Amino acid sequence: MATDSEDAKADYAAALRAAEVSDHHGAMVAFSRAMCLAGEHSPLRATCARGVRQALQNLQEHQSGKFDWTEMFKADPAALLGASKGCAAPLPVAGYSKPVRMTVSTCKGRGLVVCQDVEIGELLFVDKAWVLQPFPSLLHAASVKLRDSRDAPRGLFHGGDDQRLPETLPRLSEAELRRTLQFNAIHRWACVDGELSSELSGLWPLAAFVNHSCRPNVNFTFVGDLLLCRATRKMKAGEELFASYVRLDRPLRQRRSELSATYEFHCTCARCILEEAFLDAELVDGFMTQIKALTKAPGRKDQVIAWAESWSFLYRQIEYEVSLAIKQRGKELDEDLALSAASDQLFSDSWTDLHEEQREERLRRQEELRQNIARLQGQQDGRPVNYSGPGREDVYGVQLQRLLCGSFCSVAAESARLWRRIGAQQNCARDCRWICQQLEESAPATQQHGFWATEWTKSTWKAFLKKEEAQLLLSQRFPDLCAPTLPADVRKAAEYAKLSLGRCYGGHLWLQQSQLLKWPPPLQAAALQKSTAFAPVAPRKKSRRPKFRHYASASVRWKDFPKGQVLTAPPVDLEDNEELKAAQDTDFLAALQSMFKAEN
């Protein structure tokens, strides 16, 4: 019996070593053998039985990718909405990477590609952190882990002059280890009030091989010590995975500066190419100067409304300037080969049925407008002067504008927060909807996207309660009276929030997420309807003589407003203001320019 007991202890130790290196099958076999050799009433037998169950569960997780998500998020409930900051408890969960495989690129080194066609929100891999600490203490923790661990990551890039990919971390010096962590460590982002912050950084061995793009097709979320990677766009087998190393709601210059300082490379992805071509440095500097001027809060509380209006006005100005730049240089999308390739890569490859509907509606309206212009010009063929047909500007114009405006999402975010603070829920909902439109193109299915989608729903719901407050009180007091029905905008926002959260964190977590958001039953019921992608506002019925505002100069300049002037105009809702919508429609501006050219 003594021999059997020693053998049981030896097998138990072997099982622990196998579990440490994620050899779940070996751990299950060793635990089973130790359980058989242990005594019938021995405490080791019960421990080995639990080890067998855990190893079997981990083996199934590793092979099938099916996890007990409810149990997993009990250890870190804030991670359900991406708000977990300091909680990093190790979870007894196995890694999963079946849909992806390693590849070698000639220009970016090693990377990951998908092995099959994937849909938006599909789980691609689950990676356990090898080390997870605040970044200042990450080097010390990694050095300690190297001495005590048998599962050191392999093949990580350390930024040497010869671009070597070392096979094992223990062979690196302290300086090389520091550079390896600099290039491969990932911030554990938390989304609090729409802003990303990070208290912890870690080294996830598989996620470290995902290359960078300023318009990524995957998103990282975190729970405990796990990194979950999900697809943010549809991908075909063989497509490479791209994540973002920096925040995406910043202009090109800031993104490139941070990438160059931390990761020592100059980003030339498709988004950077288009942003560099359409947004001049002078224009961006003007926007940044205005943003800096508005960051200073007013000294009096009665000026908060004017402050919020100023942020909203600035964002509308940015949208107008971006649309004007696209209209002026739109032909370059067809003439410049680099811009053509970049636009096709960004928009054509990720084209959806919704994009097709938007494109058809846009082309139909533009064709009607051009036929009217041709009739005024006396053209018999129905084509205006110098018009050769729809180009990439006509097809990708809306998506390109939202992509470029996504670099200034912080302006709309600040406006939304101020309107929420004031209590103007309609304006807050409008700004949240703006943000969701931009994130649809720049960073869909991300933590920020899910947050602003829920803020949009919350604002529309509060606006509905305020508007129908009397009717709701009467229906509660007199049950025979019918309660007001939920309006379409509230239902649409609730469906959209559920869809966005499902694509970011997985649709299986919706019940816990809605409870964490404290949504009332009517709002939960509205969200459980058939979820659809973000739908644009239905086109307005055109009047015979549409009104529009003609600006004497290219745009309204911020310097036209004296410093410190209080804007007393009431908040403007663009969706309900026909005159402003017509003034901002670039199609009308294009038509006017064509008519003026014809007259001259």
C-alpha cells in the first residue's frame, strides 16, 4: 500500500505539471491513474476526482470552444459591459484557437489567419494570460515567471535589428525581454463612460501575433485573465486578423505618433491612406485647436447649455468639412490607384446587404437630381455636362465620411455627456446615434460601440418617459386605460444595443447584461425582437421646391464667433429640421455647383 501511495503522489504531481502546460489530455490520464492508486477514503482521491472533471471540461473547451459563460463571468461581473479595470482573477478555463492558424507574411512577419468563413461576433480564440500586471511591474513579473514556468511563450518578436523571432523567452537578456514586452504586451482596456482606460497589461501568447490595423476586423474583450477575440466583420477563409494597438477615435497624426513611439513602425493601412489624402493637416490642426479651446469648462453653471451647444456645433462643422473635402476630391478615388485599392479594401470586402440598400437609395436620389440638372441645362440624354457616370465617391461616399469622422468621435462623445448631464435626452440620443454611425465604419462591435449603443437606448427611453409621463401615471392609476405604446425609435435603439453587445461579448450574455443595465421589462421585450443592423432614417418626402441654406464661403468658420459669446439658440435636432438637413446634403451642393458651372 505504501508503494501505491507513492505512485499516486507521483502521478498527481505529473498531472499538475501537465495542467500547467495546458496538456489537458495528459492531465486527465494522470489524475485518473492517481485516483485509482489512492486509497478509497484518501483525501487525494477526492482531489484527483475534481482534477479529472476539470481536465475533461478543459479538454472539451479546447476542442469545441463551448464555455460556461454564465459561470465564467461570475468572477468578474463588470466584464459583461467591458468595465472591469483591476479584477484579473485566474479562471480555470482552457484556451481555444480552432478557427485560426499561424501564417508568415513577407511585410509584417508572423500573423494569424482564419481557417474558415466567419460571421460578425463569432468567437475566434480564447487566450490565457502568461503574465498580467500593471505595466511598470510587468518586467519583474515576467522575469519571475520565466524562472518558475515551463510554458514560456515562443516565437515572439523583440524588435532586434535583424528582425529575429526568438524561439524561447528564457534565451533573452533583460533588455531583450523588456523590448519583447514592449512590442507584445497588450493593454487590458476597460470602457468607463465611453472612455478607454487601462490599469493592467499582460502577455497573451496567441494574441501577440495579431498584427495592427487602424480599421481592425477583430476585437479583444477581457474577463479575469482571459482574452476573448471575436470577429467584427465577415471574413473568408485565409483572411488575416487585424487588431488595433492604439485608440481608434483619434486623428491620423496622433495614431501614427503613438505607434512610432511604442511599436517603432509607420502605419500605412488603408484607413491611414484615405485619411491622409482627404483631410489636410491644416484642416485637422484647426479642428484640434477648436477642441482644445472647448475643453475648458465655463465658470458659471448657466453657461453649460451653451457649452454643450458649442460641442454639438463643432461636430456638425467637422461633418460638413469632411463631406466637402470628399466632394471636392472624390474623383481621386477612381483616378489614384492607391486610393482605389484602399477604398475597395475597406468597403467592398466588408459590404453588407444594408450597405447595398443604402447605396441603391443614394444612387437613385442622385440620378433623379442629375436628370433635373440635365433638363435645366438642355441636355437631351438626361446626363449633366461633364458627367460620366457614378464612381467610387457615389458608392462609398457615406461610408468614407463616417470613417473619417470617426477620428473625431471624442467631440460627439463630449457633447453627449454634457446633454446627459443637462437632462436634454433627445439631444443626447442624437449624439449617441452619431457616434454609433461613425463606429459602424471605424470600430464596430467594440467596447465603445456597445457602450454608446446602450446610451442611445437609455436616452431615447428617458425621453419617452418624460414625454408620456402623464399618460403613464394615468395608466398605472386606472388599469382600464391603455398605456402608451413604445415608439419606433425606442424599439430600434433597444434592438441595436442588443445586437451591438452580442457582437462584442457574445449573444449568450444578453440576459445578464440587461439586468446589469437595469433595463425595465418593456425595454427588454423591445430588444428581444428580431435584431437588425443599423438602419438609416427613412428618406424624407421631397417637396417641389426644397429649401436650402447657401453659405457665402466654403463653410462657417469658428473664428466668426467672438470668444466667450454664449449661444442662446435652443438645441437643434437635425433629424427634424428640414432646412438644416438640406443644407448639409452634399448632393444639393454638388447639384448647385454643376448648375453654376453650366450658367458660366
